[in-house]
Amino acid sequence: MLTISLLRQDAAYVKERLAVRHFAKPEWVDDILALDEKLRKQKLETETMQAEVNSLSKQIGQLMAAGDASGADAKKREVAAIKEALQNGKTSLLELEEAIQQKIMMLPNLPHASVKAGKSADDNEIINTGGVMPELPADAQPHWELIKKYQLIDFETGAKLTGSGFPLYTGQGAKLQRALVSFFLDYNTQAGYREYLPPLMVNDKTAYGTGQLPDKEGQMYFMPEDGLYMIPTAEVPVTNVYSNTIVDADQLPVKMTAYSPCFRREAGSFGSDVRGLNRVHQFDKVEIIQLTVPEKSYDTLEEMVNHVERLLQYLELPYRILRLCGGDMGFTSALTYDFEVYSAAQQKWLEVSSVSNFETFQTNRMKIRYKDEAGKTQLLHSLNGSSLALPRIVAALLENNQRADGIYLPKALHGYFGAPKIG
């Protein structure tokens, strides 16, 4: 969430950066500032009335001590009238504070200065590529056909048990999921990330903290009787581990990793874009998260990008890294890099990771702070990335490594999977 102090200091700058996102309602900045002006005037009036009540109360004590009961009674009547107005003023303060809170939380994060003002994914900038494009035989199959051939996932039974988009992994398919999760977690913990296994449901305060609310409520599964949301990513509960905390400087940077199933409603189109594992409602993902001081956060972002890139190199997949334009960035992000792997049988790029710096947008909501060298309490910066999301990684591994006698896995997975190939 943006801070009101930033809006007060430079509303023009805020509007200019929101324009990079093509934010449709820049006038909300003026609306918030108008409410803030009313709030500050109301605070001044309330403080003035409170001071007057304190002064009159002192006078009442003095009059009572002097035996002037009638004078004291007159002052008491004045106090009663002022207290009534004071209570009304306090109610107005709460209403104004709530109105500002509701309005400001609808503003997205401001893009970093390096973010370009594109409108869609077509305007994203490719900043790096890697890996070798596979040469597949003419009869190469997409992953949904390979899944049937090797009996890796039973989509039909998953649909029977739950509904469309809830795959049932079986046999070597289940084993590959377990191998990938273990490999990703080991890779992350060896890089200094502390492992967590979070709850799969969160309350609205937790979802609000990382920016899923009010931006993505339509994408989350909600249980109204309990007021709980199924998590769309482990980022939500794990980042909130430090909510309402002043983190000791010697603990920084905080580095966390977690595996979780993820749940997203993903209402969307039909066709090849959603076939097989391209888009599902439940999937597995390993996440990395860091909390760090503001002056180091963009170095940390580059470190996390390099971390994910090395992981894709271990998987021996062709990949590319994109810097997202303003129109394609998420609500909470200041700067995002997307990773895509090439799906040879589908002849398309599949997104498998986003690595983002949120600056203080999330930590302001969650009140995650530290004390600087001067002893002043400041907000930390939060960052997160997928390391990695499994469905499209699996799709690319199956398609890119298919041979006549099976699907050959990258060397890094042999020990985890217990064999060099599927089939």
C-alpha cells in the first residue's frame, strides 16, 4: 500500500508513475488528498477541543477548592457541551481515516523508474535467453498426449473427484512432482533460504497483507462459513510470518522458502492455452521470499533472478527472461522479471516464474519494520519469486525430452527421481 506521506509530498510523481501502469483512475490521488486535508483539519479541531476540556477541568478543580460551587457547575456544563462535540469529532476522524484507507488501498504500487509504459505482454522486454532448443522428431507429441501414454496424470478421475482443472497425479507422474519439489527446496535451502511448510488457508487480514485483497478476491477460493481463503501461493502466509514485527538488524536479510499446493479459480478461455497442465486450478509451487533494507533490495532482486536462472539451467530447459512493462505488471509489484521456458511440442513459451520487488507496498500493509543505524523505525522491502511453479515445468520437461524409448530427465533430477528417464 502506498503511504499517505508519499501522496502529500509529490502527487504529480505518483500520478506520473500510475500512468506507466495505465491506471484508469488517477483522480483518486486528488480524492485521497482532499480527504486527508479534511482529516488534518478535523484532528486540529479535536485536539483544540480536548485542550479546552483539560483547561476547564483544571479550572473546575480550582473553583471547587475555592468553594465556588456555582462557578464550578457552570464550567461543568461547558465541559459537557464540548465533550459532546468532541465525541462527534472523534467519530468523524474514524470515518475519514476509514475512507482514506479504503481509497488508498485501491491504488496499485508505483512502477520502478526502469519500467516502461507498455500496455500488454507484447510490450515486455526480453533481457536474456539461455539453454538449447531441442530438436524433436516429426511425430513429437504435446505433453497432454505424453501424459496419457505414460499414465502420469489422470485428468478424468481428478474431474470426477473435484472438477475440471484438478489433476490426479499417478505413478511416475506423482514421483516426478515429489522429485521436483525436493530438488527445488534443497536448491533453495543450500542458498541460505529457511524452509517453511505453511497453512493452506489464510484469513482476510493475511490475504490483504500481501495484496491479494482487494485485487484478486475473484481468483481465490473462499469459504464464507469460516472466512478463510485457499492460498494462491505460499507467498501469502510466509511473508505474513513477520507481520507486525520489528526485525532485528542482525537477522537481515530474511530469506524464506516454502512448498505448497496453490489454488486459483483461473476462469478463462478454452483451447490449447488451457489444455493439460497449461492452466489448472490446483498446482504445486516452491516459493522464495526475502525481506531486506531498502538500499539493498534491487541488488537482492538481481540475486534472486540469478538464483532462478541457475535453477532453469540445472533443468536444461531453454528459457528467456523478460522485464515486464507497466501494463503487464501485478498490482503489488514495483519491478517484475518473468521467466518463460520453451515448450517444443507446442512451439510456445510458457511462464514458469515471476520474480518481483514490492519495495514497501506489502510491508506497509503488514507493518514489517526494522530500526536503521540512527535507531529510527523504517519499513523493510519485500521480494518474492517462484522457484519454481511445477505444471509448465513438467509440460516442458516432457515435451522437450521425449524420445522413442521414453522421456529422458535432466541429470540434476536423476537422484531425486531414482531413474534417468520416464518409461
